Amino acid sequence: MSLVRYENDCVHDTDELIGSSGFCCLPLNRHHEQGIFVKELTGVHCKTALFGILLALSSVASGTDGVNPEAASLRQLATRYEHGRGIKVDYKEAYRLYCKAALLGDVPAAYNLGWMYFNGRGFQQNIGLALGWFKRAAAAGDRFATRMLGRYMGVAGERDPYCRSPATAPSDSARPENRTIESWARQIAPRFSIDPELVLAVIQAESGFNAIALSHKNAQGLMQLIPATAERFGIKDVWDPIENIIGGTAYLHWLMRHFAGNVKLVLAAYNAGEGAVEQYKDVPPYAETQSYVRRILTAYKKTIHPVPPDLPGAVRATQRELTAIAHL
């Protein structure tokens, strides 16, 4: 049975698309179940065009038995943002909503995340991340996901570090005392050639020495690491306060080398991201970031820090010493 039907003597059946080795035209046509428009992909290889079509229509083909109503609602709204159906196209919002739906177990949402990565919709194409989502959908029985994996058997799928379940902070009883945190920071910072006083000032500004702090942006722990930063610096348990300090200090080390010891820019980048600092070539004009930098510099008082040496393996080396550090 055909899933897609096109006019003007073009291909009418998905099986025919799969088997084609020539070219096809896909004139403007609306799939009535999904409301998806395909706009004049004249001269596009049929096999390539099929991937996007099947991915976009996967929610029709996957069935609806056992669907979580909340997840389905999130996915439907994501589809509207992705395709601009009644609202302005917003790939970032589409991704966020698909992510929430996929984490709630919605298989078509997982498939659609793969579609976005596969086609580079809103961000750079990433086949590895696409296949990671296809594997997730295939494991839940999605036949189109299985078919896609079959066509890329030699490519390893990757876990998407930007779509994770919201972290749950430990109980309040797990909070270490401030003096214990200070001791850890003073032991960890020198291993990255970072001034312990700077690390402590950042901890104070980020979390107020609250090891279970969790922001609305999912920044976690003493140094408020977001999942992507924790992943970037090899932190396995962001709620372990020692690992959290290691991750935050490793990031400060990287920033200090990147911005040649300019403490003001390092702090701005820690708060707003190095991309924002590079864009403005100064502290970005964000009220939150400017206040953040002023607050820390008032306490730390130094605007220049020695540029630390490159320290490959410092995170792992420090992690291996966790047990010893914890008892200091």
C-alpha cells in the first residue's frame, strides 16, 4: 500500500522509490494525513529524497497503540514548528519538543529527531546521531528505522548528548559542608594549574556552595555543569561534588588557555559560552553575564591569570585520585 502519492507522472509508491536508481520529480503536493508539503525537489535522487519522506511520515506508519497522550501532543506541536504549520518555523523548538516526547517513549518523535539530524534541519547534518535515534526507534519496532539502519550498517550510531532526561538532584542530606567543598577545590584546582581562589569564587557565584543546585536550564551541582559540558570533559556523575568540581575546573582550564589568561573573558564564557564571547570579542551585552562577571571579580579581584599548560589526561588522572582526595 502506498504511503505517498505524487502527481504529474512522478513516482506514486514508496516501494517504487526504494527500488529506483534514477531521478524523480516531487512537485508541490500535500500529504493530507500529516499536512507535510514537498516543494519541487526536481533533480533529486529518489533514494535520497525517500529518506526525508519516510522520516517525516514515520508517525503515520508506526501505529498509535500504547502512545503516551502527552508525548503525542508534544510531538504534534514539534511537527508544527518543524514544518511551519500555522506557526513560524523554529527548528530549535521542534528539537526540544521532539526530545521531550522521545524521552517519554514516543517512537515517531525519536524517528523525527533522526530525520532532523540526517537532513541537517536546524543544525549541521550528523549521520552518527541520526542513526543513534533510528536505533532507538527500531528497537521499539519502527520498520522504517530498521530499514534505514540496514542501509547504513557500517556506520555506528551515537548517543545524542543534547537530549537527556531532566536530572534529579540528590536529597538535601547529600550536601557536603562548605569547608569540605573548599578542601576539595584546593586539592583539584592545582592539578589544572588554576588558582583555587578563582574556582571557589565561581562555585560561590554558580551555586552558593550548594552541591544539589539545579537550574531551570538543567545546570547541575556546585559549578552548574550542563550535560553537554559534563560530556565534553568526561564527567560521568555530575552530582558527585568532586567530579563536578573537576569538570568545572577543567572547563576553566580550557577557557584560560583559549582566552590567554583574560579572567574577565573566561568568566563571561563560563556563563554565556565561549561562542558568545568570540562573537562580541568582549563580555556579551547580557545583563546576567555582565552582573556575573562583576560579582566574581569583586571577590577574586584579579583580571589576569597565568596561562596554564596543556594538560592532556588531567581529568582522568584526577578522577583516579578521587578516593584519596575525598579523605583529605
